[in-house]
Amino acid sequence: MKNEPQNETEQNEPKTAKTTKPKHAAKDSVFHDLFSLPEYLLQLYRALHPEDKGIKESDLSIITLKKILLTGEYNDLGFMVKDKLIILAEAQSTWSVNIVIRALMYLMNSYHEYFNNKGIAIYSSKKIKMPKPELYVIYTKERDNHPDIISLKDEYFPGEECCIDAKVKVIYEETSSGIANQYICFCKVFDDCIKKYGRTLKAIEETFKICADKNLLNEYLKTREVEVRGIMLTLFDQERVTEIYGMEMKKEGRAEGRADTYLSLVRRNLISKSIAAKEMGISMAQLERQLATA
């Protein structure tokens, strides 16, 4: 979940920067990419449950649901621990108590999916078994006066009787450890670099440099450098992305790879098909054929 959503299944061509801004922040997609990898998912679980030292990568299974929320948000994370525990987490850089509503919606949909997949009949007279839920938000800004727990009942029905409640535990930099703490610190470094250098390659380079110096997500950023740089570029408008890639290809003398680069940008939704066709000097029909055959 996140404050600047992107529907990852959206098929429509993205608009240019003249009409709209990119739909998700790079740090949010890094959250999705980082914890989709088993080794880092295990590290996150151990950060949340340091007492449970016996859990292995094979005990965890990702159950992140697509298009559950109206926005189709991109930094939700759901995973199951041995069919006994279901953990839902969201990275958030804008404070809102509405987080607890989204978490509850996500949880109910996750249970619905779980019961269907397991063939569990919830209308049966026999009491069914279900995994215990845990809800988290990883907050990447300063804590200020925000609470440790967001309660649906307390926030929306204070002092009233209410038939339902949900509680989300908020993880801040000062209350986090391990990979969760590193992710929060990465977000703050990236935000600082954007403020200092704007949406430029310099901001990306400095983020990598500072994170290496501070040993933040160091192994992940090394092994996933190409992917993470691509994620970060989604913060730039399409014309800027085109300009950057054009300058890099010219500088490196790789004109022969120009078409492949633009095709790659289209597939990663960094630029629209119309911009790519224009830059490549071909028609939309020719572009479509190259995308289909490449």
C-alpha cells in the first residue's frame, strides 16, 4: 500500500509528464521488490519476531494480493508463516489513520483467498481453523507524535460500543531493527537526495553511494542494482527518462542498442509507446511488431 499508487496490472499507456506525474514513488516499489526476495522476507520476519529463531525461508509464502484496493497500490506485502500466522505490512510515507481501514480490507480479502485456496467451508457447522493476523505499517518519515498502534475502534468510534476492531502496529526508525530499519533509513536517504539534487541521476548515484557508506541494504543494492535504478527512474517524467537514456547512449557510443533500449523502457512502463516510436523514428504499428517479436 502507499501514498502514490500505481496499478501494476494497468495496461493503458502512461501519460506524459505534461499531463500527469508518475503514479508511484521509487522507494515504495523498492519495498515491493526487496521483500519479494525470500532472503529479505525472512529477515523482515525475524525483525518482527526476533524470538522465533527456527523459521526458515521455506516456512514463508508470499500472499500479496493484486488489485485488492481501489487504487491497486504497489507497496502492500502479505505473507504466511507456516499456515499459522498471516502478516500484512504496508510502507507509508504520508501519515493517515485510514491505514487501519485499508489493512482491515486487505485482511478480509486475504482470508477470503486463504479459505478458497484451502477449500475451507466457512458455512460449515464445524469450527474452522484460521491463521492469526498481524498488521503493520512501516512509516518512513519522522515519528513526531504519532502512536505505536492505530486502532479502528479508537480512531473512528471513540467512547462508543463497536462490534469490530482492528489494530495496526506502526514501525518507526527508532523502534525498528534489522532489514526494516535499513529500509526506513534508505527511504530517508533517497528523500534527502531528491530534495538536494532533484529528480536527477545525481540523486540516484548519491543514494547508492550514501547507502554503501552506511551499509544500508548494501547486498540488495549491489545484486539488484540494475532493477533498483530502473525503479528509481520511475520518479522522472518520460521526457526526462528519454533524455537521460539518449545522453547515456551517445556518451557510451551505443547507438546500435538504441532501439532495444526504447523497447525496454516501454516494457517497464517508463515511457509511452508513442514517445518510443517517435524517438525510434518508426510507426506505432512497427513498434508493436518489434515488441511482439523481441
